[in-house]
Amino acid sequence: GAMRSRGEVDATLQTAKLNPAELLPVVHCLSFGPQAGAGECCLLQLEPGLCAELEAGRSLVIRGEKDEQAVLCSKDKTYDMKIADTSNMLLFIPGCKTPEQLNADQASCDIIHSQIAGFGNNYWELRRCRPKLKKLRKLLMEDPYEGPDNQKDQTSTFSKYTTEDLLNLIQASEEEILHQLQVIDACKIEGYWRILEFDYEMKLLNHVTQLIDSESWSLTKVPLRACLEELGSLEPTEMIEHILLSYGRKHIDDAGEIYFEMHEDKICRAIAHMLLQNAVKFNLLEFQEVWQQSVPEGMTTRLDQLKGLALVDRSSRPETIFLLKVEDLPEDNQERFNSLFSIREKWTEVDITPYIQDLCAEKQTVGALLTKYARSSMQNGVKVYNSRRPIS
């Protein structure tokens, strides 16, 4: 339409029964530009922290394959993206001035003609979520590393993954992915992230613990150089170093020598895993004896080292223990609870905690999760939890 004059604006104000004295003198006259259309632009609502990231020149990435719900990632956090509808139409007006800017700018003329570049009735809302990291382990487990002599590795048809590949496939921020690779003890071999095949990992660990034993080293001070010299003929030195890093904490003494303080709990846990994986159920007392005999001299086995790895059945006679690994359970909250309640009908909070701990979002407690997904009752004076829905 034609440009409006001040007279027309005042006439419109009168029709609308508005008192010009109560309004700013400057008027925006809006008209639709030739290209204005719905759906041309998307709006994204950002919290101040994310806004600062963009303003600092860092980028945000949207991740997900075709069959996944999109998530948005900053350098170190992951957000679910949900569409929020608005009842008011949102107009995009380039160079539009706010009342504050107009008040500051006394010289501005009293009619500003602006063109609407686009409009929308919804925007993307972000909600901080747990990074979706289950897939990371799943991808790397397609083709675990069985050692340098393994012929299968040369002919394997499985994909191998670089950091870049994982960033494209996993719905998590770069920092969350790199941290998780450390948690699952992945190592980089020829530029690809790999997980050691369990038997091969145990073979390496065994070499190290036997050497510690034969040299009578303290478990808190295992020298890297001597390990590499002694074991280098048996296995690649980077594998020996990887095992020491996975099962120990690195220290450097005043002379610049590198030592490792071995993680007792982690070594005991790995050996329990090895013993339990060959039996469906194990008599608890027999298991505890064999387990203590199997760990390196000077280490003490305790059942609480097995949280999230094995479950004790106190109700069977004799009592038994069996492998139940938290990483094999579903990532979705409801599916996780369904699968736990199909394994055992009633759980104590102590027993179920290791299997749901990882589902807690920021500041959420295990108690809050149980309230939402389980119902509680008392059994012989102990509080137990069972499913809110019938388990098929």
C-alpha cells in the first residue's frame, strides 16, 4: 500500500479511541514485503548461556539421524528441541527499533515505514537433556579390538569410527562424547576409536597383575617404563599403557618417572565380570571364595564393587549372584523400568539404585524417579518398589 501520512495515523488512533499523548510520538507503519511468507524463518529460544556462546562466535549443532528426535548441542551440553506454538503471530521486522532505542534517539522522525520479512506462529524451545550416549558403546561393540595378531581385524567389514564420525552419529555434545569414551575405556587405534574385546582386555590386565606380583611392586606405585620393557615383547606397548590408564591413576615423580596407582575396585570388578560371564547363576558363597582367590595379592573383594554389574538374589536358597549390566539396559526411562521389573518383581531401593542412577537428569534424585515410575509397599518391614503397570 501507499505510505501513510501523519494525518492518517492520527485518524486511526482516534478511531481506536487511543490518546496520542500516552504514546510515543514515533509510529511504525508495517507492510508485508514481497518475500514475506510463513515457514521461511525458524525461531529458536535460547537461554542466556547459549546466547553468549553464539555471540562469542562458537557454534551450536543440531544432531540426529532421520529416525531420531533432533537435539541441539553446544560444546558441552545437549538439549531436546520441542516446537512451541504461540497464539500471537510473530513478525520478523529487520531493523525494528524498540521504545528504549527510540527514546534514546531523539532525532528520529515520527513515522517509520518498515517491511515485514516473514512471520511464524511457533518457535523451537530447548530443554536440557541427558546426552544420548548408549549408541556410542553399541557402535564400538560392533567390532571390538581383539589385539594385533587378530586376522579378523584385517578383513572386518564393520565400520570403524573417528571422532568426526561419532560427532555425526551420537546425539551429544563433543565434551560429553569425549568424556564417555574415557568412561567406557575406549582407545584410539590408527585414528579410530575402539573398545577392547573383553577377553583381550583381561589378558592384558593379567599380564600386568602377574608382573606386579613377580616384581613385588606396591599396587600404589607401578612403574610404566619397567612394565613396557618387561611386557613389550608380549603385547604392543600402547596397549599396555592403555590398560594401566584404564585400571590405574597416573603419577609423575620428582625425577620425571611415570607411575600408576592401581584402582583396586576396578580390577576386582573386572575379575568378577570374567568369573560371572560363564555361568547363568552362581552360588553366592562359592563365588565370593573363588573371586577373592582370583584377584591380585593384597586386594580385597567386596560386593559393593559390583554395583551395576551383578545382582545378588537373597531370596533364593542358597543365595545366588548373576551378571546384570546396567549398560545392557534400555536408555529410555519407562523402558528401563519395564525391563527391571521383568527381571525382578519387587526391588529394594539399595538394589535398584545402581540400575537407574544414570537416568537422573540434572538435580534429579533416584527417589524422584522411583516416585514417578514405581509404586512402593512394605515387605517384612522393608520398603520395596514394583511396577506401576502390568508387566507383559
